[in-house]
Amino acid sequence: MIYLAVLAFGVTLGLPIAVIFASRAQGSATSTALEGIARQPESAAKIQTAMIIGLALIESLVIYSLLMFFILVGKLPGVDVKENTITVKDAIEAASQAPTNHGASVEIEGQADENQ
């Protein structure tokens, strides 16, 4: 059971965390590269090449985490929806039978039922 909880936690938070940190790293790398180009415009080609290689490696880590996300989603157990849910009709009937306060109304099939 703990295995499934950790798996679900990793699946739901792993990819967003990877994307957040990768986007910050890409922004930082681009900012630093542009500052370097502004200081030494003659070395712009070398800086740009190194920046593009670095951005490609950062993006490959995000793609790898996306791949891991899809692999781990397949390992999560399925949920039988029919046993764990109620129908809309049952929910409306339960709501109409529940006591209400302060003159609230419940509308069933176009008719309003006012409680005094």
C-alpha cells in the first residue's frame, strides 16, 4: 500500500517539479549567455553554441521525466468507477430528502420545492 502511495506521489509531482526546475535552469542559462554576449560580442557564436547544447541537455532531462511519467502511470492500479460512484439520480434524491435550513430550495425536474 505504501508502494502505491509513493508511486502515485511520484507520478503526480515528478513531472511538474522537473518542468519547474528545468524552466528555471533554461532561463538562467539563456540569461547568462546573453550577458556574456553583451560583454563580448565577438565571442557570440561560441557562447550561443554552448548555450544551445546546454539547453538541449536540460530539455532532454524533461523529456526523460515525461517518459518516466508515462511508464509509472501504467503501473498505477485502475479504479472501478461503477462501485465507487453514485448516479446523479441517487444524488438528487438524497439531496431532496436531506433537511435544509434557512428556506433553501431543491429543484427536481424543473419544479422548485420550498422548505419553510
